[in-house]
Amino acid sequence: MKKYRLIASATMGLESVVKDECKELGFENVETFNGRVEFDGDEKEIVEANLHLRCADRVFIKMGEFKALTFDNLFENIKRLPWENIISVDGEFPISWVSSVKCKLFSKSDIQKIVKKAIVERLRVAYQTERLPETGGAYRVKIQAHNDIFLVMVDTSGEGLHKRGYRNLINEAPLKETMAAALVLLSRWKGGDRPLIDPMCGTGTIAIEAAMIARNVAPGVNRNFASEKWPIIPENLWVDLRD
């Protein structure tokens, strides 16, 4: 299996909780940054991270990180990345999210166009084709730029990891499941004879997440992920790890 640098994005302030989760799962070279935790892993770790991380927002493959001051810089750096190692010949690859803070390149729409064009050129050469139908699985590309440093990622999760799959009806302004799980983990409660009391229960998110922690139920076991449709991840991996 191929090794990747993976990113678990996290709500500001919860990075240390997500880092502890990653270490407990046995992930290697775990590092913490503002709003994210990075670690090394192969296809198996991509599946495990999506199924088991309780407090992360999403799991990404880190494609690259570089400085770009002009659109030519951006184009060449994006084109240099090995997109064909991730995106299949029929893969759909929208530039779904762009942020630019304190950067010379600040136009989000222009960044989207340049990035898309560079990926298309790379894949056309790699697959020796002029046509990329984009009818297959989704590979949503996220660009995060700060102080002219561009972080380029591909989303493996699809919908945010807070969407566990156990709640069909969503009330207004509920506490996110990832935040509820973090509150339980920070309290050090793990079940057993010690009671858990939530006097402001509301829709029961804290109680449900606490019960899943006590029963050791993987938070992502009842939902689907974008990378389930990726050819680089064997289908039996999802089946085996869910079991």
C-alpha cells in the first residue's frame, strides 16, 4: 500500500483531543497545527481515520504545501503534484473550497480556475487522453492559503464527520456531534459504574456520544464516505474494518 500524509481537520481548540485520538489509533508521525492534525498512513489508515475519529471534522490527503506569489507559481506548483496517484481517469475533482488570508493571490475564483486547469493538464498527460469525463467518484479539492503558503488537500470524507448517520431529523442549532464527543473525552468519562449526568440534555447529543464511547462503537460505522468510491482503496477494506 502507498503511504500518504493525512490531515484530520479540527475545530480550533480541539487539536490536542484529535491528536490523542490519532495516537490511540496507532497513527505515525502525528503533528499538531492550528485547525488540523497531520499523520502518516496508507489506505487502511484513511478508512480507520474516517470510521474511528470522533472529534475531527474531516479527513484529507495532503497533496502539497508551497509558497506562491503569482498565478504562474501556483499553476506550476499544482501541476507538479502527483494527482494521478489519487484521482482516477473518470474522477470528478471540483475545487470545492478555497480560503486566502494575507496572500498576494486573494481572488478565490481565479485560484479555483488556475488550480482546476493545472490538475486537468497533469491528468491529461498522465492518462494520455484529451477527455476527462468526471463521471466517477468525487475527489473534492480544498485550497487553504495563509501568508502566501498554499496547503492543498483532497477530501476523503465527503460530508463532515459530525454527520454520524444516527439522526435523521436535524433541529436548529444543535451541538455538533464532534464537539459533544470532545466534551465527553475531555471529562475523562469512559463508562463503567461512574454515572454521566447531562442536566441540559436537549436533543441528547452528549448522551448519545457518551454511550457510543462507553460501548466502543465507531462513530462512522453507520454512514458512507466519498473515498468509498475511489479505486485506490480496496472495497474489502471498508467491509473488513466496519466488521
